[in-house]
Amino acid sequence: MTSAGSTHSSAHREAIRTARSVVVKIGTTALTTPSGVFDAGRLAVLVEAIEGRMRAGSDLVIVSSGAIAAGIEPLGLSKRPTDLANKQAAASVGQVALVNAWSSAFAVYNRTVGQVLLTAHDIAMRVQHNNAQRTLDRLRALHAVAIVNENDTVATNEIRFGDNDRLSALVAQLVGADALILLSDIDGLYDGDPRKASPDNPARFIPEVGAQGDLDGVVAAVAATWAPAAWPRSCLRRCWLPMPGCRCCWPPRRMPLRH
């Protein structure tokens, strides 16, 4: 795994650039205005870049956050809810708006999208794992775009921890991806929240993860501004240790997805 700002090897850059099977995780802040309102225009810009990558020959699966943000306005809420029940209600309403936005944006390019709601438990159970894998493989074979999100009605891990970072790693393993690209408001992996860093308590930037020792001392994986930055180290080790054959990176926020 490589973070933005690290010294990428040419082989790593080339592997990301030419990867055929790619999972792209898109964080909440990539789909919202600075005030946290869902922005379909920002989504459309991302779809344009994703379409370019797909036309160049890559099969993409999108792991999309943003359901809670998309549910705020339809429910008449003044801000993002803080309690779990209202977050789940907002996610339930917002998931409909979110998938409709993805569908409308991809329709411009004559592409169909399919919604896939998963939980970490689904992927861990053999029958559910096989069903999800078969569905994702078939969607790609039919040239449809899978839009994956956590099923927040029955699971809350990604609401509490990670803004779908953990789920995207599991999906990359599920589909045997060649590359996992994570788009969020933080350019890389740190051992603490860089927004809360101070001279007495700095956040160490981790440029690359190639072995378990590279995660020594890591106590948090930072995701989007709206997500708690508090993953247990055990989760990090399970999800972010290198996946055989899969390159993983946090690109700079403005890095294009095209070849």
C-alpha cells in the first residue's frame, strides 16, 4: 500500500496505471460541499474520470460513501445527525438519492449501475461471500457499474469507523482486484489524526506498508472529515496488510483516475 506523498516506485505507479480490475473507494467529502451537503455535480466530475478509466480497459467497482449526507436535506435535517438511529434513518433515505445520482451520471455514458449493499459479516460468511462475489463478477461481465455501500440498516461498522475504508479493502479481496484506490480528504495513512496533531503529539505519515512492522505504532486510520478516525490496530492489520497481487494507494485528492 502506498500513501500520497511517498516516493512511488516506477513499478508501483505502472501497476496502478495499468490495473485492469480496480476498486475505487469514494469518501463522503469527495461527494459533498464544504458544508457537508451532498453535491451531485462533484459526483458527475468523478464519473467522467471513472468513465475514462473504464474506456481505457479497466473494470471498476465503486465503494461509495455519502448516503447519510444525501439523506440530510430530504429529511429536513439542519445538519448531519450525531446519534446512531438518526444516522441510520438518514442513510436509508440517502441511499436512494445516492444511487439515483450515480445512475443519472453514468446514464450520460449509456452505462447502467447496480446497487450492492454489503456488510463485513456478509463477506466473512461463505454462502453470502459467494453470492456477493458472483453478483459483482456478473455485473462487471455485463458492463454494469457496481455501486457498493455498507448496509447501514443492519450494520454500523462503517458509520462508526472508517467511512467505508474497511469495506473497500474487503471488496478488493472479494473481487480479486489489481488495485485499490481510496479517495478521501486525507492524503494518506497516518498513525494518528493529522488534523489534531501538535508539536507535542505529531501525526506520523506512513508512506508505504509492505509488512506488519510498517503498522507498528499505528492507532488510527484517518478517513473522511465526517468519520471517526479511530480504527483499532487489529482492524488495520487485517485490512491493510498487502493483498497478494493488489496495489493499494491513497492518491492526492486531485489525482485523476484516468490512465
